[in-house]
Amino acid sequence: GAVVSQHPSRVICKSGTSVKIECRSLDFQATTMFWYRQFPKQSLMLMATSNEGSKATYEQGVEKDKFLINHASLTLSTLTVTSAHPEDSSFYICSAPGRHSYEQYFGPGTRLTVT
Amino acid sequence: GENVEQHPSTLSVQEGDSAVIKCTYSDSASNYFPWYKQELGKGPQLIIDIRSNVGEKKDQRIAVTLNKTAKHFSLHITETQPEDSAVYFCAARGGANFGNEKLTFGTGTRLTIIP
């Protein structure tokens, strides 16, 4: 399957600061990538669809000004959590397509802890 | 929109026995159904998928069946091993078979293999 990397794997930040998470599709170019959030013992919740060269599409209830997404190249999408608060603490995971465009491969995730 | 239900939420089986996880979906236009395995602290791993033009697909000890009429699909794991212990998620995607279509996930099944 395709290889998707994320950086950092873990991050601890203070309340009010911003954190950037990178997602890279290492094997295939990705015009579309997805960002998910997962709380403990819950399913994956889609936050937004990252579109290369255009604005991201956010799911209902997700604040676009708080979760900034940039997809400047076909292999890199970034998620910036702005003015983070403890309730933003979660596991953030991105996904990108594989050889077959209908396949989705996930990155290893980023554990964000806001103190 | 699409709604995916997954059962059971937890499943314990003796090592060597088979495990079956079932999902139902609501959108008859859905045409792609992947299964993911997620180990603690890691991103989901695509283990098998099926497209709507086939009824069954097998890969070694893992198989997936699809009943389009009833709108349900199932994951079958035979000869279970301790390393099969994880959380399994089913998902469905509607629309065209393109990577820019989002997946809708089930709520997950925590599978425990008893040695």
C-alpha cells in the first residue's frame, strides 16, 4: 500500500499557542487528502478535505478559522490548530489515496496534548 | 448522507477460531467498502477492500463479503492469531470511484483474541 507520513508523531503545547501538523504522501501524488480527528475509543471523525491548490472543504461543525489547512503541493498537506485549547487534545490522522484512486491510506497519526 | 452501522462493538474469540464483523450502510449508491485495522496509538491500516461489482474477496485469512441488495458487508478472519487483536473499522464510499470522495466509517469493533 501507499506510504503516508505525519510529523510530528506527538506534540505537547500550551493553551493559546498554535501547532502545525504535516502530512506527506510518499508514494503517490495526491490532489486530495483528508484530515480526521479521533478521540479515545471512538471512530474517526472527518474534519476536512484538503484540496491541492484550492480551499479545503470543512465538515459541518468544524471551524475553518481554527483548523487551517494548506495543500500547497501534490505530496504535502498541513493542518494548523490555532489558539489551541485543552479540548483540542486528540489524535489527528491524515489520509491520502494509493495506486488506485479509490483507496485511502492513513498516516501514523499525531497525538496532540494541549496543557 | 451515508450512515454506516457496525456490530458488534466488542468481540472476543479463542485463538484459532473465526471472527466475523458486520456492517450495514444506508446509501445504495455506495460502491467501495474498505476495512481498516487500528492498533493502539497507530493510524488505521487498510487490510482489505471490496468494490460493488464483486460479492466476495479473499486475502489469505481475511475475506470480505458484500450483499448489495441488503446493503451489508462483513469481514471474516479465519484461524485467528493473537496479533489479530485490534480495533477494526468498516467504511463506505459513495459516488464515483475517485479519491476525492470521502469515506464514512463505522463505529469500530474491538477484537480480542484469547490465547
